[in-house]
Amino acid sequence: MHNTRLDALTEYPFQRLATLIQGVTPKAAPADQIAMSIGEPQHRPPELIRELLVRDIDGWGKYPPTPGTPDFRRAVADWAARRYRLPAGMIDGDANILPVAGSREALFMAAQLCVPPDKRGKRPTVLMPNPFYQVYFGAAVMHGAEPVFVPATAATGFQPDYALAGGDNLARAAMAYLCTPANPQGKVATLKRLTDTIRLAREHDFVLISDECYSEIYDGAAPAGALEACAALGGDLGNVLVFNSLSKRSSVPGLRSGFVAGDAKLIARFNKLRAHGGAVQPVPVLETAAALWRDETHVEANRALYRLKFADAAATFGNSHGYYTPDGGFFLWLDVGDGERATRALWAEAGVKVLPGAYLARPDATGANPGARYIRVALVHDRDRTKSALLRMKRVIDDLT
Ligand SMILES: Cc1ncc(COP(=O)(O)O)c(C=O)c1O
């Protein structure tokens, strides 16, 4: 016996990448080879975790509570209130926040929370941008929903407009994933786009799942968030769940620490579900995470380092290959004509591993894959290595196009 829904999932993009470049031998020496395919921050984690993680030895001897500790929830609530200028009392740590073991597992499990067996007698849909973070598709499919891909391409400002998802798709919608700043496109949903989407979610009774894990890596103004949009609409958090984590903000993807915030009814039901099968957070990890959410100094330094690397990228690419500096996040989304071909050439000729955009998208209604022309490049390494890799990349891509 096995779960046949799994058969509908393609291999994860990194496995597809390994297959694509199998047998390609880079000309670059191993020391010059660089993986810019995976969005794993390589910036040094904040020094304060060294002491924090071992301070509460007894904490490692406890089973962690599913809802975390009051202090963790308070730290997150305070951070959200500061970051999004929320009115006093709008977010209550105990009612509106849960810890999660990084946002990935929780974004996946959100479908278990939100997708009913049917909606008005029909198969539920899950709306998602296209291209998109692959977990959304896996979550929809594994929980029996029909994934509906809504364009998030250059033509739509790289964010989806769910009002255009189609009447039947909206009527059947159980949830909609929104990623802002977006992976892979790096574009931010405006406050208006967020408020419009929340109104739509309430009108059609689906849950907006706002994936905001890149919210602190930005260029210029801090991106709006769905909590801020709820405040703009009067403060009600109904139909909204926001996911964020320390992985990018604090360069600690290994800590596996994030949170979900929003609608008190959904949070209570999520807590019930997670008590059965959710990944809990060790108490010392919660204590460390609370301290990190209270500190902005390391976040500012982290953000500044990304800005320097994007300045290098802009200087390297200029207006070529569809280069634009993303509003947020740490990916370049370059139009190279044929992303798979460029990926193989970049590995062979420059020793640079990138991800073909096609692996982050599904064919649209016309059968065209909106990611096919692109590569995604993660600027996660130190500035010098990144700069030298970008220069090597530019030469190879210029020759290809
Ligand atoms: C768009 C997006 N959402 C969520 C995640 C999950 O991150 P984490 O589980 O480390 O919080 C990632 C990680 O790469 C991502 O790119």
C-alpha cells in the first residue's frame, strides 16, 4: 500500500538539477566551484546563539509544549507589532501565534488545517503563484486539493492577482499561497495587493497563507505584510495566516525556528492539529529564537551585506538578461532564453551551480512553462566569492544569448 497522491509530485527541484548536470565536469577547480542553486544563507549566524543555546541545559531535558513558551509568543507578537506598526492589542501572543520548526513544514501542514474534504460539494482548490515555492504544490496535492496556478510573471509584476483565478476556482478555494517577497521572482506584494487578496479570501471564504520568510531581506522600504494589511482593513485577522522564520532574517536555517501568526480560530485549530503531528521546538531553541526576534542589530548587518552583493550584481549585469534588483529576498531571476541550457553551461564553463526556472513553475494554460527562460541564482555566499562567480556567469551567459 502507498499513497498514490505522491505519484503526482515531480521530483524536488534539486534532484532534477542533479539529474540535469549529471556527467557535466566543471572546468573550474573544486575551490572555485560554487552552489548558487540553493537558498541557504551562508552569512555567519549571530554570535549570540553560541551562548543562548546552551544556557538552559535543563530545557533540553523537557518535552517542548506544542504552543511554545509565553515568552517566545510575546517576543514574536512584539516584533510583529513593531515591524508592521500594528495597533496596541491587535496581536496577542497567546491567541494569535504558534512556533513552527521552520516555515516549510508549517506551510505544508497548513493544507491539512485548511483543505476540507469538499467545498460546497466540489473538490477544493488551492491557489498558488506560478512560478512558486514548490512546497505549495506538494501541500495541495497531498491533501487532496486541486492546485490552481495563477501567473506571477513579468506581465503581472511577478505577483499573482487571485481575482483572476476564475469564478469556479475561487468558489472552491480552500486556501491561497502568497509569497512576499517572492521566491524566486523577488517582487513584493503591495499593501493594496495584500488588502485586495484578504478581501477576496473573506468574500470566498478561503484562507490566505502569506509566506513572508524573506520579509527582512529587502532593498529600500521594508515590504508590507499581511498583518499590516489586516490592520489597514480594521484589525480583524480573519482568514489570514502569516508564516515567517529566522532562517533568512538571522541566517540560521539550521535552527529550524519560525512562527505562524493570524486568525485566532485557525491558530487554535492549528494548535490542536499540531499536538497530534506537528514538529515541536526545543525550549532552548525557543529561548534563542525569542532573543533573536528582539534584536535588530544583526538583521541590519545581514541586510546590508545582501545590499552590497546586489550592487555588485547590478554592476555586473546592468540591463542585460532581464536583470532587475529584486525588491526583497536574495535571488536573481535572470532571463537567459533557455534556463536548462544555461544551467548546464554555467556549471561546465564557470563552475557555478544555478537552478533552472522551469523547475520552479508549471506549464500555463497554453502549455508554456513561465520559468523556462529563467535561472534562479542565490546570492548567499560571501561578497568576494559571489562577485567573482557573477563575473564568470556573465561571460558564459553573454556567449549563450
Ligand atoms: C518561499 C519560501 N518559503 C519558505 C521557506 C522555508 O524556509 P524555512 O523552513 O527555513 O523557514 C523557504 C526556504 O527556502 C522559501 O524559499
